[in-house]
Amino acid sequence: MKILTSRYAQIGLALIVAVLLIASLSSSANAAGPMYHTVQRGQTLYSIARHYGTTVWAISCANGIYNPNYVYAGQVLLIPGGWQEGCKPAHQPMPQPQPAKWHPQPQPKPVGCYYTVRWGDHLYRIALRYGVSWTVIAQANGLYNGNYIYAGQVLRVPCVW
């Protein structure tokens, strides 16, 4: 057994054991299946992501959360593990009705403009685009908190023409 007594053989054997140990730990974590977390009072998506070693973005994507500020106690979240392919929305926004091709009578002009919220939009940026205050848009849509808008939502914007 002179081969196993050499210093290089001992280092190589230690490396092989370490690699096998790491591989067994990572495969057992993935084999356990999906991990779920029930949100407790006072927790934020950031604190949950930090606890599980992932990102707010990954948890938001896995659960279809459009606004990471809006999680509530008792909500059950899927905690993604490993490599993620990308963010696929949990649901598709409702399709917008197509305009009729022929109108027997002229249609009345809508009062104001309409805007469909996209991923990453903020009420403040939408207001800048239309040249009105974000509080005016919130009031026109019955929003008590300007942070609670979501992708696919259609907002009425009082336009100044």
C-alpha cells in the first residue's frame, strides 16, 4: 500500500471525498421537493428571501406576486430552489375587448385616458407620462395606496387635452 501513503494520493483522496460529500448534500436538498413558507406577522419578502438564501425577485416570480410589498400573514409562498429558467407569470391578464368593426351609432368619447399597467410600472411614472399628479390617478381609480397596482390592471387617467 505504498501508493496510498504518498502525500499526493492522500490529497487526491481527500478531494474525492469532499466532492462526493458536497454532491450528496446538494442532491438530497433538491430531492426533498418544493419548499413552502407560511408568512408570519411582521415578515417581509426581503426577510424571507434572506432567510432562505434566495432573492425577492425569485420568490415573487415563483408565486406570481406583482408587488413584493403586498404579502400578508398566513400567505403560503413557494420558495424556489436551484437554477430558475426565468419569470413566468402565474396568470395572464384578461384580454382586452377588441373594438367593433362597424358602429351603427357614433360612440361617445371616453372621459379621460386609459393605461394598462405593465410589470415594473409605478403610479408616479405613469403620472409623469400623462402630466398629472399620481394622487389624481389614485383618486380617479379608488386606490387608497399608490403602491397597490399590478401588471394588467387598467387605470383611468384624467387627461389634460
